[in-house]
Amino acid sequence: MRDYVFPPLLLPFFLLLILPFFIFIFIFATSNVFQIVFGLSYDEAITIFALIAIGSLINIPLYEKEGKIIERRYHFFGFIYTIRRRRKITIAVNVGGCIIPSVLALRLIPSLPLEAWFLSFAVCTAVIYRFAKPIEGLGIAIPMFLPPFIAATVGYAFLLTLGYPLYFLPQLAFSAGVLSALFGADILHLKDIEKIGSGVVSIGGAGTFDGIFLTGVFAVVFSFFFL
């Protein structure tokens, strides 16, 4: 089980460089985002954030598939021996980076204009899929601020075009942003997973809270520029 419980990045690097950045987000953005989008109290917003932070360390294995063939050569008294071995790839899902944000995003859908939500989700998913690239040894990489910017911009455009009130925008940007990041960057790229390498590949776990959680938070922040 220890293979599925690990810090999202090398611990010293996380503590020195990444942790202060996320403390800043926690103080000035995340708790307010949860309060605005979900109508939570400050204490409830902190509880949700704490669950996401703790859950980001936990990866639940889903299934295994065959990875690349690894070839190693050994020299012994002038003879060359070649050993080939196919390593397995374990597909896992991150609790804090995927499951919790996705559940929150799904809960918002019934309260949103479904036509605007579906169009926003479809366009965001297509754009994110286009720009997301599998990187060997890293995961699925995409420019950090592209998904939330697209989610906020596209949500604003469809609400305006379809004649819906703009007060839906923060919730729409969060929901469509989170789920389009999940589908566009991770799920639709599972067919390319062999390009990443071997070991445990976690959906929602490649990077502190991964693009899924951060897309939701920053999509709401960007949506305020349109209100």
C-alpha cells in the first residue's frame, strides 16, 4: 500500500517552494472560492480544503496495464547478455486532486443552465485535450493557467450568448473547468499512458493538487474579471 500513499513531489522541494505558494492560495483564494461557489461558511470551506490537502497524498489503484519493454545489457568476460522486461503501469486515482473536486463539480450541475454548462464543458475539454501532452517520467503536462482561463472565458461567452444571468459564472467555471480538466487532460489521454513510462500513474495526482483542483480554483478567480 505504501506505493499509493506518497507526497505529490519530492518532499524538500515541496516544503521549500510549493507549500508557501499554496498557503498563499489558501489564505487569499481557496476558502473564499468555496464560500462563494458552494455557499459554505468559513469553517466549512476550511474543512473542505483540509480534506483535499490530506486526500492529495492518497492514490487509489484502479487497474494495471502493460508498459514499455525495458532492455538492459550486461557485459561478462567479453559476452554481452541482453535482458528484456516489460514493466507494468498502475493506473490510480488521487482522492484530493480528483475525487473530491469532481464530486463538488458534479453537485453544481443541477443548479446551472444545462445548455451553457454542456457547451462550456465540451469546448473546454476539446481545448485541454489539444494542448495536453504526455511527458515521459512526468505525466500529462499542460500550461497551468490555460484550463482555468478557457473555462472562465468560454463560460462567460455562452452565458452571455444564451441570455443567462452572469451570476452563474463562478459555479459554471468551477464545474466545467474541473470536469473538462479531468476528461481532456487525463481520461482521454489514457490511451497515451504508455508514453509516460512505468510505475504508478495517478489521475489527479501528478503535481500537488494537480490541474483538476487548480483549474476549479483559478477558473473562479478568473471569472470575477467578467462580473
